[in-house]
Amino acid sequence: MEENRARKNWFVRSGQTILKELKREPPKKVAKNIGYMLLGSFLMALATEWFILPMNVIAGGSSALAMVLNAIPGLNKISPETYITIIYWVLFVVGLFTLGVRYSIKTLVVTITNPIFIKILGLIAENRILDNKPVFSIPYWAENGFYVGSHLISGPSAEATIFLLSALLGGVLTGIGIGVSMVGGGSSGGTDVLTLLLHKYLHLPLMVSGFIP
């Protein structure tokens, strides 16, 4: 009886918090913030699907955890993209019950749209063919080489160059995406939840707890 009442009270308080958060800012400001979060989510998805995952760049966060899980025998039947979706939603639920509704509202936009953007960008990379070449497939250029002016770069040099560019572009786009999401008042979600939990319960500085996951 008491447990049911406590659960009901939690949902009531959560609903009140959501309504309060939605009324804090005018609709125009809310729409603008959502736009920032959508752009940030798209940039993070672009970095993940076109640069980080194809070249197995371990950049930390949900993408790295997804690649590790996908590399474990018996677990590799699930794609890294699917693992990312699972990780985002599992950590969203964890954050909802530990960090509160206010944090979760700010995370929801990225949690929903990031896996969708990843799927769309993956389909574009697979199906955008020009002159029989998958122009947005980074591994294709690493394997087959590319021209710089009239000079063909191929073999190990092409692979090393593409890997370096993927790491740089993946890192830059991820950083910009997180920053734009924060400008909109949101959060990138994913392993950020673990960072905040370490900060909250172990009282570690955010600079430290951010590196641990």
C-alpha cells in the first residue's frame, strides 16, 4: 500500500516537474533550444556513423562501449548502431531514476533523435553511389586509395591518412555537437549519465568523473 502510494507520488511529482520545466521559457525559446539540440544530435551522429564507427576509432562514450560489446564473441550479432540505441535508453532510464526528471527532459531530445540520425546517415553511406563508388563510405577510400591533385595515395598511406582524418573529424564534430546541445540547454546523454552519477555519489570533480567511463 505504502509502496503504491510512493510510486504514485513519484509520478505526480514528475508530471508537475515536467509541466513546470515546459512553462519556464516562452514557446519561441523552447523551439529554438530544441533546434540547437537537434543540430547537436545530428553532428554527433555524423561523427559516429561516418568517421568513428567505420574506422574503429575508440573515442570514448557510447560509441566506444558499443564497439567493445560488438567485438565480444557471441555478442557480435548485434550491430554497434543497435548497441548505441540500447546504451542510450538504458542510461536514460538510469538517469531518470537517479538524477531526476529535470535532467532527463534535457536529455530526451538527443536520446530519441541520435540513434535515428545514425540510422539515416548509415543508409546514406551505404546507398549513395557515384561512378560505382560509395562516396560517403570512409573505409572504401581507405582500402582503394584517393587522389590528391594528380597524385594517388593508396595502400598503408591511404589507410593511415583516412584513419587520422576520421579521428580528427570525428572528435571535432562530436565536440561541436555536444557544445551545440548544451547551448540549447540539453545534454548529450549516453555515458554522460555515468559521469554525473560518479560526480553525485562519489563527489568526484566533473573533470575526473568524465574520464572514467
